[in-house]
Amino acid sequence: MLTFTVRRLLAIIPLMLGVILITMLLPRLIPGDVVTIMLGSESVVSPQRADEMRRLLGLDRSIPQQYWDYLTGLVRGDMGRSLRTGQPVGPLIVDRFMLSFYISMLAIVLGTVGGVTLGVIAARYRRTRADLFFRIFNLIGLSVPRFWVATLLLLAATFYLAGTFPTVGAARADASFLERMRYAFLPGLTLAIPVAAVLARITQTAMAEVLAQDYVRVAHAKGLARRVVFVKHALRNALIPVVTEVGLQTGFIFGGIVEVEVVFSYPGVGQLALNAISQRDYPVLQGVLLVITVLFALINLIVDLSYAWLDPRIRYE
Amino acid sequence: MPRFVKTPMFAAIALALVMAIGSAAAQKTLRIGIDVDPINLDPAQMSHMEAHRFVALIYPTLLKYDAQLRLVPHLATSFEILDDRTYEFTLRDDVMFHHGRLMVADDVKFSIERILDPEVPSPEAFELEPIEEVVVVDDHTVRIITKEPFAPILHGLTFGLGIHAPESVEEFGDLRFFGSGTGPFRLVEYIPDSIVILERFDDYFGPAPLLDRVEYHIIPDAPARTTALRAGDIDVARYDDAKAVAPLRRDANLTVDYVGAPRILHYHLNHRRAPFDDARVRLAMSCAIDREAIAQLVFLGDALPSGPIPPSMTDWALPTDEMPCYTRDLDRARELLAEAGYPDGFASTMVGTTRFPVDIEVGQVMKEQLAEVGIEMEIEQVEWGDLLDLWITRFDFDTLLITSFTGRDPDANFGRRFESTSTRNAVGYDNPEVDDLIARSRTTIDFDTRWEIFRDLQLIITEESAKIFVVEYPYYEVYRDEVVNWVTHPMGMHYHLDQVDLQR
């Protein structure tokens, strides 16, 4: 188990090197750079002066040199500075990531609890009339675009829950945990809905499969209460595909964060990345993508490790 | 509803109410929703309108623009033109910096020299580059001497020069996030992509501000801004889209205010490429466009047709009915096209940016209008940085749509855009007569003579259709009823915030 974990952690390093290279090259292929955008549409600046500004920002160095400097910086724990605001990238990303973390955490918790509960209920009432409602929820949850759900929730919060959940911005750095959750709730809920829909469906299928197995019949025959059979015997075995999916959905949540953060004017990492792209702020963009990649790799590792906990037959050597 | 749902729900609602009441303290806080992040609040690092607006509020300038876009005194009580290169400003003697020191002429000199310092480097430097020397005569008198007679310098000094304290620069290195100015509100905190917080400055030289605190919430999404405004999460919101504002006009709690902004839609035709090298083709296109219809369809009647100088620049703009083809004339357009050898029209592309969706809407209407004389345009939407690259760096476009703020001196409308030697002459216009007029407009200090030069320039540029000027954009600020004394300034400046009050 330990060797497996260490091996997987080490495998992240070449992944990072590749990601850094790609995130270094791709943004530089987009036409225009930070100086062009900084000068905007109204400044009158000679090309020499613009080049001088590029030099001050270190953009005149060759790409291999910039790559090397970035790597050596990383080793020292320095992710560079934002070309646009001069802020150090590391602390900037940490601040913004914490804000997005509240949203994703809420989305995962709400989505998983909601989805699994619904899935279990749906498995229980399979092929009854109640199943229809489940199917409808599923269909809507999967097909409705997130920005639309976000806008609806925003309107609902404004007109029916005035003041309960803020519609703009994020909690300040010194706010209490409750206050942070209050700001993160609506964006989190928006992202939780499709997650719940996916997980509910997977849970239902997995549950149906497990429920048809002999040992479940034995459990019923022993005279155990239905709830005990469902939750204790069937659900745990049905969870493996669900956990895999939770891991994958975490990735989709990162993708969705950009949308909901824009709608809720929530200054998290999604907005940071979006603005970094439009401002051609390479170090910030590289930093965000790198952190997301590492997180994603770690989440997948955790998912793999949790299989062993869920199913004692699985062993990592 | 079962009790186990009810109790926590009521508890949550009660808690939320307590929190809401707790936060609405006795302080008078005005919350303004804006669409764009200022990015950098350093007076030497402004690169777009939003930054200018904040700097104008926190770091007042020697002069400022009134609602008719005329220059009026601000930190300077008056100025005198000693000779055609020397401007002598008399400063107020009661201007206090936010950190508690009186402002003196040395601070003006410092601010100018910092912006001109090549090591800073400032995107605004070009506004002040004609300055040769700043002479401090005494604490309250400063002389600004230009290298050559340069009339637009007054506007450069107004738009590009927020007076800031040397102590701040020493303390913070740069003023991106914090600094000391002399405005009615001092900067407390700027959190990028989130909020700018200002607090009342008690020693402000003007009338004592009525508000305790002003919060600018950065809300890029227009529907989100609208929701926040209606919910009362913000008190004022700004917009540039007539259609986003239309439903707000029916809301009894809101006032929709708008003015014509000195921001016009420039339709660039690249003279380096056929058929736009032919003035007849360009004029035909101008004739084929129905500016009134665009104003009605896209701006619901709130926009005005504009020449090279927007109508809101009341001092300088010529009425559009004196310019050729400002009334749609399809026959003339067809005639001109036939003369130029394109009786059946031609096909080309029109580039616009997704950053300004309203521009694209105008483009769609123009596409239909041009199709009536056989000109088939294909619209290409690109991202902002991409557009800047095509438009400013590489001149790689057939036709291109872009709105820009052209306020300030009319030199910004001509010199930069049409002088053959300017790096910003995106269309590649080359006319020695115009070059000569532009040169004279800069060295002529007398207003009336300058006015005549700009009248001639407006006529020549529209006659040659060097570029097609479409409409002047409206600028909207929508506020809740509790807001008193609100003034909507054509450039979106908030000079008047010291007078604004809240009556809750």
C-alpha cells in the first residue's frame, strides 16, 4: 500500500513537467501578450517602448530559458509573479483556491449525499411510479446548463430568500466558517445538482445489481430489517463505481467553477484563471493549471486507495 | 412540513436575518456595482477607463471635466498661459493628502516625473511626453513647460495625471493596491476581481462628503448586477447595454440615468487593402449604413449618430447633418460603387470583439444594411487580446469594428488615428493636408482657431470616409431610490460622490 502510494506520488512529477511545458507553450500561442493588453486601445506607445516593457517583465527571454527559470523557481517554492499585478503567484493562488475550495467541497458533499440518497431510494422503488420522478430529476439535472441553474438560483435567492444567501462576492479573509459557507452555498448548490444526478443514476444501477445477489437474499432471509440490508450490506458494495465517479466529478466541478464564479461574481480560482487568460498573465495561468493538475492526480490517488477500504478483496502491493 | 425540516429552516432564516441586520450598521455605505476590474490603481499604471475612474476619485487632478466635458478647476484654482509653451497653475492651498500633509507644487512635479520615468514604465506616459520641464515657482504655483507649443497638454494633464504623494511610493514601491491621494474618499482596500473599498476623508478640500464609505463591487455579469441591484445588495449599477437596462425602467424603485458617452463605434476599413483603398467605396458604405436605425434597433433610441468627434464633446463636435451621407442614401451608395467598379458590390469580412457584445450587435445590423447594396460581410468574432493584435500590432483585417472612449482633447480623435506617421493609424490613412491640419491643431493654443481646424478636419475625414463613424454609445447608471444627488457623468467619472447621500 505504501509503495503503491509513493510510486503514484512520484508519477506526478513527470506529469507536472509535461503540464508546465504545455501550459507554458499554449498561452503563448494566443495572439497578443500582456503588454499589448496593458497598453490597451488608447495608448500611443512606440514599438521600442513596448519592447522595453516586455524586457522589464522578462518576456524577452527564450522559452527554454523561461521554462528553466520557472522550474528552478518552483523548486525554491517560488511560482513567479503576476505580470499584470505584480503579486506573487503562490499566495495569490492559495487565497483564491481556498474560496473555490468551499464551493467544490459543498458541491461534492451536497452532490454525493444527495445523489447517493436519491439513488438508494430510486433502487428501492425501482419500477414503481415513484421511479418516474427520479427519472425526471435525473434528466433535468444532467441536461440543464449550469449557468442557467446558477441564474435561476440567483433570482430565487434574491426574491424568496432575500438576505439569506449573498448573491455577490465571497466572504472576507477574516470571516467565520459559517459566513464562508453562506457565500459559497449557492454556487456550490449549482454545481451539486448535476453531480447528484450522475451519482444517483450510478448508485441506482449499482444497487440494483448488488440487490440481485445471493448474499442479499440471505440477509433478507435472516430476517434483517430492510433498511439494514440496504444500507449495511448492499450500499457499501455498490459504492465502488460511485466513488470512482465522485473522483471524476471533482474534475468536472473544477471545470464548472469558472461558470458559476462568473455568475455569482465569486472571486475564486476560476475567475483568476479566466482573467489570466484574457490578460495573457502567463505565470498566473501556469500556476493555476499546475495546481489543478496536481490536485486532480491526488484526488484520483485517494479514489484508488479508497477502493481497498471499501472492498477488502482489493489490495495494492 | 415535517418538524425536522421546519425547525432548522426557521433557525437558518432567523440567523440570516440577524446577520443581515448586524451588517447594516449605522454607517452610510454606498455600494456600486461595476463591470470591469480596475486591475491597477496606480496613477502611473492606468490602462483602461475603469482605472481612470478610480484614479480620478482617489487622486484628483489639476483640472477636471464637467458634465459637458469642459475643463474646470479642481486642485488648481486657475491657470494662465504665459507663452505658447508655458502654463502656470495656481494650486489650492488647503489640499490635504490622505496621510495628513498639505499638498504642494513639489507633489505635482513628482507625479509628472514619476509617470515619465522610463523605469516605471507608464502606459500613460505618452500623454505627458510633450512636457520638457516642470518648474516649482513656490508652494502653490507650478509652471509646466512643453518642448513645443502643444495645445492637447491640458487634457493630458487632466486625464493622465493623478497627483499622488511621494511618501506612498517610498513606502509601497508602487500604488497598485494602496496609496495616498487627496480625493474625498481614501483607498482602504482593493481585492482584485472582488471589491474596492473607500472611506470618507475628513480633511477633504471640497465640501465634506456625506457618505461614510463607498464599496465598488466588481460584478462582470450584467444579469448578476441587475439581480444584486434589485435585491438591494448594491445601490448603483453601471451598464452600457440598452437592452440590459430596458427592464429596469419599469422598476418603481429604480432610476435609470443615461448620458451620451464620448465613446463611439469606429468602423475601420483597411486602406491597405482593395477595395477599401478607394474613397468612393468607403463613402458608399457610409451612405449604405442607416445610423438612425442602428440607434433605434440596438440602443432603443438612446444613442446618437456620431461624426469623428462624439456629440457629447459639446465644445468641438460638428452637427452630423453637415457631414456627407449621414442620412441614408442607397442610390448614391450604388452610384459610388458603380463608379469605383463594383456595381454588384463585393464580399469581405468584419472583425469584432466578444468583449463588447454590443459592437457585434451593431455589426449584425450593418451587415444587413450593407447587403442591400450588394456588400456581403462575414462577421468574425475574436477575443479582446486577439483583436488588439489584429488591429494595433499587425493591421491584419479587412474591416473591423471597435468602440473606444475618445473623450479628452479632439487631438485624441484625429492625431492618433489619422496622422500618417502615427503608430495608431490602424486604417493606414495618408493625407498630407490632414497631417498638416493635425500638426497645426497641436501648436495652435487659441481656442477659436483650433475650433476651425477641427471643423475642417471633421469635414475632410467624413468626406473621404477615412473611417466610418457610426453612433455615440449611451452610458447608463441605474440607482435605487435611497440614493440622493446622483450625477451620471459622460465618462463614468464619480467626481460628484462627495455630494451623494443615502436616505434609508
